[in-house]
Amino acid sequence: MSPGHRGDSPPGAAPHAGSEKPERPVALVTGAGRGIGRATAEALARAGYAIVIAELSPRLGRQAAGTLRREKAIAIFLQTDVANAASVERTVRTTLRWLGRIDCLVNNAGVLTVGRLARLPLLDLDRMVDVNLRGPLLLARAVLPVMLRRGAGAIVNVASQLGREGAGDYVTYSATKFGVVGFTEALAAELEGTGVQVWAICPGLVDTPMARKAGVARRERGLIRPETVADTIVALVTGHRRATSGSAVDVTR
């Protein structure tokens, strides 16, 4: 079920002091309540972006946006179910109404259930496909008209090293991340010459609440910090790191 409109302010209200829309670029980050998404939102805010926290959990979303605002950033929280087209479209419309533009999309929201495919509950299989693959497709579809009109924009899809090489117990998750890498490459070909660039980020195992909940963090050593992934995303978006549009950028340490 799609969440209703929940955020920092009622629809149509200004998210910051005064009624003027910010001149600074705007980044919409999904799953930004914790982990890689939150670290990315904070890093983009430091780089001068106004931030949209597109997060399913009201508690995590409000907390993340509040932290950014206390650091003098422009930040709003919009409750978003990335797997639901109506929710995604509502988030994009509200962002444009409040902030006037979308310059950067970071498709970070993801879910993971570890287990053998034959014993994986169908609900878990469907949720991974819906959030990890359908979600980025829906978000890109919703923001692209805005970016194409401006002739500029950046889309970053958070994939995984499991989107490069499959592993047992991660069959569905790996399939979705392979899909994200392929989606990124295909979308870049479609967008050639438009000024809109797209990349996939393929981190190794990252120390996130999702990994800890799945038991991965307890079994592995040398996990990557979310901030390391965030720094790579910001470097791509701001042009401090060059990579061909459509490429998959590894983050392994």
C-alpha cells in the first residue's frame, strides 16, 4: 500500500524560512534515513545541495532531515515507497513544488533477505525485486522529464559487487543488482547527448543496518564505511571524479 503524503510540512508549505525556492542544486536521495543513503545526503548537503530525504520510515526520515537542518542545510523529508508509482510521482511533484528543481537522483533504497532461493519466502523475493530494481526504474522515469528539460542532471544507482558476481544465498538480491547495473548501462545509451549522466555504484560489503540485520556484518571483517561510498557518489555528481556515463564504479575499500 502506498503511504499517504507525510513529510515535514503540509503540501504546498515552504520547507525553510521564507517562500523563495533555493537557488542551490537539489538532490533527491532514496532510503536516506540511515546507512549509505543518510551518509550520501549529508555529504551532498556539505557540497551545497538542498536535500530531499525520500524515506519510507517517518521516524528515520524526520530524524535525518532534522539533523541536516540543524547543520544549516536545506532539507525536507517526504515519505516514499519507491516500489509504488503513485508514491514516487507524489514525491517528485512535491519536490518540484517546494524546491523547484531536481538536479541529482540517488537511487539508494534497498532491501536484503539472505537465504537459499528454494526456501526464500515469496514475499521477501517480491520485495527485493520491487524495491531494488522496480524502485530505481520508477524514480528515474519520474525525474527524467525534469532533467531533460534542463539538459542536465545526474542519476546514481547504488548496486553492489553482488551485481558483478553472484553468490549463493544471495540469488534474488544479486539478480536485482545485476539488473541495476544493466539498467544503468542501457539508460546511459538512451540518454546520450542529452546532458544527463547516469552511473552505478558497486560497493563491497558495507557496514549498514541492513547488513547487520541480515547477519552479514557479524560474519565479515573489513566492511566498508557508508561514508566511503557516499564520498564516491558525491565525487561523481560534482565532477571531481570522472567516469563514463553508464559505467559501474567499484567501491571496495
